Amino acid sequence: MRERLRDKGQFWTPSWVAKAMVAYAALNTDLIFDPATGNGAFFDALLKLKKTEVEFYGTDVDAKVLDDEIYQNQKCQVELRDFIKNPPNRQFKSIVGNPPYIRHHRLNEETKTLLKKLCREITGFTIDGRAGLHIYFLLQALSLLETGGRLAFIMPADVCEGVSAKKLWGWIVENFCLEAVVTFAETAAPFPNVDTNAIIFFIKNEPPRDFFCWAKLNQKNERDLLNFVLSDFKQFDFQNIEVVSRQINEAVATGLSRPPQETNGDEKFYLSDFADVMRGIATGANEFFFLTKRQVENIGIPSKFLKRAVGRTKDIAEDVLTETDLESLDAKNRPTYLLSINGHSDLPKSITDYLETGENLGLPNRPLIKQRRPWYKMEKRTVPPLLFAYLGRRNTRFIKNDAGILPLTSFLCVYPFQNDKKHLERLWQALNHKDTLENLKLVGKSYGSGAIKVEPSNLKKLPIPAHIVYSFGLATVKQDFQASLFDA
């Protein structure tokens, strides 16, 4: 069931959220349009709000949900229609939606080509190919919004945090009026069992403004959320909602899903002042190249063709990885050996036989592997002194690599510019300070239950609070590094 929902991107809007969104869209209109009606949450909200003068029109691609009894109401008209490929040939004064959350890897190439064309037609540019279908639903809906019309969309936080987020939202706030954004604390999550953070966007097709209301709902509270919307985002004194007036340019630069960044006169420090970052090794076939001790012994692979490695964040329970931890993983039959044949030409029979097995499995034709010459050539990395958990919910994200392993792609490699033990210890402690870890939300993509994913280029931008830098004696390290660059 869960996998079917993921394929279709169907995650139903809870009633307490739907009512607030519909209350916004239903003002001064006789028709609300929903481009992905699903189980009818927004029409149900319209009925509960007793907006009898407002009719409901929607589209959906799932014939099964359209058989629901709620759609038999005479005030409701829903069509079996693909909103992206075949949108209604008209504009709407009110649009409300929870678009299907289908990530890019579930879209075929034909669909991706169509989405790219759609984006260019609407905005004049294209966005990164890793954008999910929900982003294009937003663009299509905005293109159908009448002048003066209102749109309320609930979407995942990645729409504000991805590679193209600044470009996308820069265009939106230049062409529309962003009235308000509502984010949710983990305790108020609308979709508590889904790995995504939700955000509601309230947008008008009116000239842009320089400021908007940014809110965070700390507890599920239908009354507060509804009253906040009905106040036209002018009432700020709610027990369960934090509300601030926020400058548009700052919010787009920071990320609409993230709280405002404090601006003060303190010197700014970032991880890039102290270290470089690279992603871990991508094998292209972990099941073949990443082996357990038992597999290594059974195949008969000599040690010179192996490097010790870790591939899963769950395999590192503490904030320091030691040789004892590797022995424990071996005892649990977890893989810790990476096949690395680079630079060796005279291969023993055990290796050639194993490579033949890989060829019979079709590994040389896999997308990543077929770019290598020879196909079994492994990416190279220097052993990183520090590891960073690329995606996870753990509090301790920076791990000291005392075992001297190589990480796979579940981790990022952190290479301090100075490698003496005292500096490494101080940097590691500074990075794991709660105030530094709190700043991960400023550079990463946020998911449900506190999970954050941070790309290598963004981890370099991680702000390290000045008081931490000075308390751990790292300020002179930055100055020494800058001086060395000047000398060079």
C-alpha cells in the first residue's frame, strides 16, 4: 500500500489543514479548482466551512478515487484528466492543491522532457532535472491563476531547498505576491509518517511585495491555523503559532522552509574556512564491490585488492569509528571490505573469476559503471579524518574516523586543512556542538522526523557560530589558511 502511494504520490491532506487552505482560496469566488483532488479533502473542507455559494471543480488521474461518494455532490465536478499533460483550457480565481509528491527517479524520460518544456514555456528557463512532479504542478497552477486570484498549495520542503530553489522562487516572487508561508514543527507535522516536511504557500496573482508573513505551527491546532488565515495574516498573537514579518529577498536566499537568519556584526565562519568536503565513494553496485569478511574469504580475494570501508550510517553507532567497531561489524556479517583493483594488472584467478561473475550479471552496462575503463575501476578517495552522515536523523552527524576507513555515498568526506591531532579534535567538537548542528537546517534539505540531507557543496557553507569558533581556538586556523593562500 505504501509503495503504491509513493508511485502515485498520494498523501491525503488532513482536514484541519485543508480547512485553512480552503478558507483562504474561497474568499470572493464562486468556484475553487483543485488540480489533484485525491480523496476529496478540499471539497470536504469546503462543505465543513459551509461555503454553499462556492462550487468545486477538480481533476485527477486516478479513476479509483473519483468513485468516492463525496464526488457525487451536485456542487462538485471532477474530471479524469492529467493536469500536466492536459490542463483545463481556462483560468481560475481560486486554486487549492496538494500535488502528487512524485520524485524525479520515479519519472520516465518522456515525462521529464515534457516537464522541462513546460517549465520553459511558463518561466522562460528550465530547472534541475531532479525536481519532483509537485514543482511542475505549482508552475502549471500559477499559469492558470487569474489576475487577483488566490492559490493555496501544500508541498514538501524540498521545493524551497533544492538546487533550483532560488531560481524558481526568485521567478515566483518577481511575478506574484507571496502573502504567507506556514511551516510545521515536528510535533505538528500534517503527514507524520511520511519522510518529508510540509509547507503551505499562500500566493496571490497581484504585484509582488517586499515582505510576507512567515509562520511556524508548533502544535496541531485547527482553530489557530484557521484564524490566522481568516485574519488575512495580520493577527500574530497565537499560542501555537510563531509569526514574523519577513523580507522576501532574505527568505528566498535562506530558503522559505527555514527560519530567518540572524544578522549581526559578528565575523562569519563556515566549514569551508577549515575543511574541504567530498562525497563518499559511489561503487555502482554495492552488492558486488562491497563485501563481508566471509565473502572475501570464500572468494579468496588477496588483501592488496581490498580497502576497509563503511557503507551505512546505521553501522556507525557512536561519534568515533574504531577498529573495534569494524571487528564488531565483521562479526555481524556486515560488509566492510571494498574491492579496489586499481593499478593491478596481474590478477589472480580468484579475482578474474569473480569479475567474470560480474560481467555475467550485466554490471558493465549499469549507468555509472559503464563510464569506467575498465568497468571494475573504483573511485579513489584519501581516507578522510572526519565523516559526515549525508542523510539521517542522528544528533551526532560528524564522526571521527579513527579506524581509517573509506566511506561510501551514505557519508561525506571531510578533510581539514590542518591535520594535527589537537586541531582535528577541536574542529570535530566544534562541528558536533549543538549550535553548529542546529545550522544544518540552513544548508540541507529537510525531511520528516528531523531527517536532513546535505549535499557536499552545501555542507561547505555550514555556518559555524563565532562563539564556538573562538571557544575552540579555531579562529587562528582560518587566518593561517587565508595567509597561506595569499603567500601562494
